[in-house]
Amino acid sequence: MRKLLLVALLLCMGAVICGGPVATLAADKPVEISTCWMDESPGFNIWYAKKMGWDKEEGLDIKMLLFNSGPAQMEALPAKEWVLGSTGVGGQLIGGIRYNIYSVAPIISEGEVHVLYLRPDSPAAKVKGYNPKYPNVYGSPETVKGMKILYTSQTTVHYMIGKWLSILGLTEADVTLVNMEQPSAVPAFEKGIGDAVCLWAPFTFVADSRKWQRAGTMTDMDCITVSSLVGDKEWCDENPELVAKFLRVYLRGSNMLREEGPSPRIIKEYRQYMNEFAGIRMTDEEAKLDIQIHPRWSYEETMALLDRSKGESQADKWQNSVADFFGSIKRFSPAEIKKFKDAQINTDKFLKQVQLPIPSWK
């Protein structure tokens, strides 16, 4: 009996001794977070952070999922395929109406990211400044009416086309819109399909290399939009400290890009990101340009864009402008647009929980 008691005691002691380290390891294990991105610039911050182990320093293990568009990202949200990530205004709008998201931080202005292209021999390419309020915009009612335009529905480029038509005194009823994902739009246009195509970077670099005629950027058309970090509202509310850590990791990359810019080192890393994650091959010059047209905001600038102390924040105004456009063309009902505006998806409550200062990237 004594031997049995001794064995039992030793087993219990072993369990306690072994249980200590096991429990510690479990506690120290990084929290896995699944995130969504598109084949464009915003994802570089997290790709590079993972390469450097910055996410692990915050106790996170960030997984990156690739999507072709904002609407596609939102369709994956109910299945909890992701809980945080980056999207454009199309994803923000659909997410706010149908999928209960937060926009936790605007990160990049898209003023020079999106471009509308015409064929070089298009009559519209010979008319510049038809509307004097938009001197750098090409086209006129006569030269654009009846066009077939390639675009990605319910995304920023859709909004941009609507603004272009409005500038020329036209509506969507005056043209034919052909919906396709960005990777398909470029080869389709190259094969002679369509009279115009609206693209975002890095697909714009292919268009520029082909000498397609630019009809205008979002800056030219005064319809600025932004890429934002978004999250599943329920998950974010349940895990505010994880959202704050994720933002800290992202902003560390933003600070690096702001301070170092498109250096030879950054260009090399950026090209690797585009090739390995997005499946896009870039030259050094294209990578440099892509970095330059995607300037990151600092923590302080991001907080300022979300400031509602004097009414609507700048981020609210940008989003509501897009919402009004899609409401005007009846892509969403008045009730859906009201739902989006009432939701006020922009919030700074997670940024306020970010531990400052942001760690150095060096």
C-alpha cells in the first residue's frame, strides 16, 4: 500500500511539475488572427511585420488571406474566415450595411491609386477639360455616350466612373458597364474589349506601360477615397486588446515607410511581397511608384481623421459621399444608405488603446 501511495504521490508531483511549464507555454503561445487583404499596397505592412516577427512581439500570429475585391472580402466575413484586415470603400460600404463591421483606422489616401483609361485613339482622349471645374479630366458627352466601360462593381473604381460620368453630364444609363475583377480587366482591354477601363494600382502600371490614355485620377475628379483597416464588430468588441496590438503592428510598418521611403532595401522587400503574396511581378521603378502613391498616415494623422469633436469626421465625410453616390444610382436602397450612416462604422476607440510609443522599426 505504501508503494502505491508513493507512486501516486510521485505521479501527482510530476503532473504539477510538468503542468507548470505546459501552462506557461500555452499562455505564451501567440494568438492566431486571420486577416484579409487585396493584391495591393496595404498588405505590405503586415507581410513585412510577419517577416520580422513584429506580430510575435505583440503576442500575435497574424495569418494573411488574399481576396480580389472588397465585396469578396465581405462575403467571407459571416463564416469568420477573417476578423481584421484592409479594404476599400466598396468593402466598407457593403460591410457597414450587411455585415456589421468597424472601420478601425483609415490608412491610405487613394487619390492617385485609381485611374480611368481610354484607348489612345479614342475621340474622348482628344477632349480635355470639357467641364472647366475639372481641367485635367478627358472626355465629353458626345465622345463618351455609348461607351463600353470595364470596371469592378461596387468598388472604388465604380464610384470613380460615376463621378466621371457626372462631370460630363451623363449617367450610367448612357454607357454599358461590364463587371469583372481587376486581374481580368487588363487582359480583356488589351484584347480589344471595351472603350474604357478603370483600374487601381498595381494594374495601373501595366496600363501605363501600354501607353493607354489616362482620362483622370481620383484627385483629378475630386472624389478621394481611402483604404481602411476594418474588423468584425462582434469580435473586435470581445477582443479590444488584440485589435490594439494589431494596429500597433501595422503602424510600426507605416512609420518605417514614412521615414525610409522607397529606399533600395524597401523596394526589394516590396517586390518580394507583391510577387509572393499578391502574385504580381514588379520592376524596381514600379515598386517605387507604388510606394509613393500609397503614402501612409501616422498615428496622430489617423486620429485626426476620426475626430468627431466638431461633427462628422473627415473619414465619415469620405465614406458618406460614396454612400450617397451608390444610393443615387440605386445600388442600395434609401433604407440601406440610412443604415450605413447610422451605423457610424468609423471608430477611434481601438486606436486609443494602442500602447505608445509605437516600437522602432530599425
